[in-house]
Amino acid sequence: MKKQRESQCTQKTISLLSPLGEIQVSGCENGVHTIQILMDVAPAERSSDGDEASSLCCVVNDSPAETSPELQRGVEWLQAYFGEPHTVGSLPLPAFHHPALQGDAFTSRVLQILLKDVKFGETVSYKRLAEMAGNPRAVRAVGGAMRRNPVPLLIPCHRVICSSGQSGSYMGGQANQVKQWLLTHERLRGEG
């Protein structure tokens, strides 16, 4: 009976306008389900208007009348990530409510290790993350786990790079410029 109740949770979606374009955060009373980055232009083109301060804000564009505290916590974290990135380390993360983040499957384990051990402004190689997850030969499986990450930004799959130092693919290769922007944003704006 409990499983049936969990699968029937009522999701709400909040839309944010960010330097990356529109971001949709979906969740229920139990936690955040997904984050989708809906890019309309490359981040470099978006911020080329010269007003860097306003281009780094993240504002609510559309929100349901009622949201859960967990969904609101996710939105506040994202707003801080773009506007005051040096503060995100002290902010609580929302609970997550997505099957890929439950249990002890390899994907869940890799994403939890990434969340816990790779801090703001740091990077880790796919190979090192596989080692940290207890299976040094699972480099491709780590890449698969990054592709299945339902909550990018909150679980920072953009911080996973190739052993060569190259940034590697992001969002199936469709958003490599976004990954580079995020890494640069963290490196340049993370000190406060």
C-alpha cells in the first residue's frame, strides 16, 4: 500500500529564469523529483548584454499557488547557486524523491557520493568517481549514472570530467557549453 501512495504523489512544477535559460523544478511533498534545463540560447550569448549582475540572477517565472517546503527549498538553493554561489555550502538541500536516487543501486550510490564528496568548485574524473563508488572498472557506468541524474545542479554531474582534464559531454552532448559555463561560474564566483 505504501508503494502505491508514493507513486501517486502530486507533483508541482516551478519555472525559473536563469543564466542558462528556463529551469523547471518538479517535486511533491516528499521532495524534488526532477530538474530540467530548457536552453534557448547558449549561456555566453545570454550574458553578452554587458550587465553581468542581472544575468546571474535566477527568478521565479511561474509557480503553482501551493508548493511543498522541499520544492521551495530546491528553488531557494538554485537561486543562491546563481546569485550568491559562495553561500550554497551552508544551505540545506531539499529531499529527493526520484527512484534513481533511492536504494543502493550503482547509479544511486554514484550520485550520492558525488553529492557528498565533490564540493562546489571542485571536479572529479569519471574514473576517480568509479573508484570512490567501489568499482574502478565502472567508468562507463559512471557516465551512465550522470546521464540518468534527475536533479542536475543539485547533484552536480557537471563537476565530473574526463581524466585528460577535458570537460566531457553534458546532457547527452547537447549542452557542453552549459557544462563549461557552470564550471567557470563555480571557479570564478565561488569565493564570495
